[in-house]
Amino acid sequence: MGRVMGIDFGLARIGVALSDPTRTLASPLTTVHEKDKGAQIRRVAALIAEHEVTQIVIGIPYQLDGVAGEMAELAEKFATKLESTVEVPIARWDERFSSVTAEDALRVADAGRRKKKRSRQEEKGRIDAAAAAVLLQEWLDGPGSRA
């Protein structure tokens, strides 16, 4: 079956998550911080190879009314470029609320814990990776993931 990689595309950072080998559970993996689009693609391709990924899910952030805005179009361009670089199938997933869900989940997970000092960038990266895990988990739980 193989692992599935979830990608939460953003202009400043790309959140990356990975499923377990049985495709049951998604976990945050890392955040890609490269500014250069070519470097982003190379870094994600390296992660795909390193983790022997057999399926990719890229979140497309549609607007609340379901229209593909500027960010959705940029995420789609990234998906298309990645498709031309790696030989792994890529699914698109509507991820409108993944970042909000991720922030809420991290807040709950951190409740009662001593606050760890993180820079603003580290915290944003942590949220992006968690958002990738949220969208990947939604995809794993959905009917299309078993096809």
C-alpha cells in the first residue's frame, strides 16, 4: 500500500505530513521553508523518495463559497509542477479549514503543559505541518482513499 504524504501549500512555508504504512493515521512531518519554488519542489521530492511515498495529497484552499481564489490557483500550480517532477499520483483535497482545525488541536494538545519557547516562525511552521496532517487525515478517512 505505502505511505501517503499530505501537503499544506503556503507562500512562506509548506506543511508536510505523512501517514503510517497502513494509511490509518496521519502525523505532522516537517515544514519546508525554501523561498525558491524550484528548491521547494526539490525538497518535497527528496522527502517523497526518503519516505517511500506512494500517494500524495495536496490541499487546495478554496474560498468559503467554493471558488478557487489566488491561493487555490497557486497550490494547483505547485501540484502540477510536482506531478511533472515525481512519479507518484497526486490527489487534490479541499482544505478550507485545515489550519483553523490544526490550531485548535494544537491548543488542546498544549493545554496544561508548560509553554515551550518557540519563535513566531517555529510556531507557524508547527501549525502548517499540523494542517497538513489534518487534511491528510481527512483524506485517509474519506471514501476515495481506499480506491
